[in-house]
Amino acid sequence: MNILDSGFSPSEAQIRYLDADYVVLKPGTFVRCAITGRPIPIEDLAYWSVDRQEPYANAEAAFTAYKRSIGEA
């Protein structure tokens, strides 16, 4: 089934985040940003934390997560 098939519905993937790569544990079309809650299409996923195992929508969200982790936010 692909995105053009009738009955297709987006689903949230489960991912294990690695250094410069990730492993899909449960297939899906998106992950949810840990800071904004916004869905991130898998093909657009560029920011994540290996230590916290969290995806981020953009660099600003990743920096916000970093500041929270060191107690600045």
C-alpha cells in the first residue's frame, strides 16, 4: 500500500535513534517532535537526540531540548 492508495492513513513510526542514522522499529509515515508535538514526515527527519531518543522538528526545537536537559530552560 502506498500513499496514493485509497484507504491510506498516515501512522506514527517508532524509531531507535543512532549516531547519524536510525533504525525503524515500527514502520510509519511520521514521528512526533518531542518539543512541539508536530508530526515530522520520516523523509524530513534530520534532528534527534541519541541520548534522549527523541526526534525534533528543526534545529530550534533540538536546541530547546538541549537547554532543558542541562537545566537552562
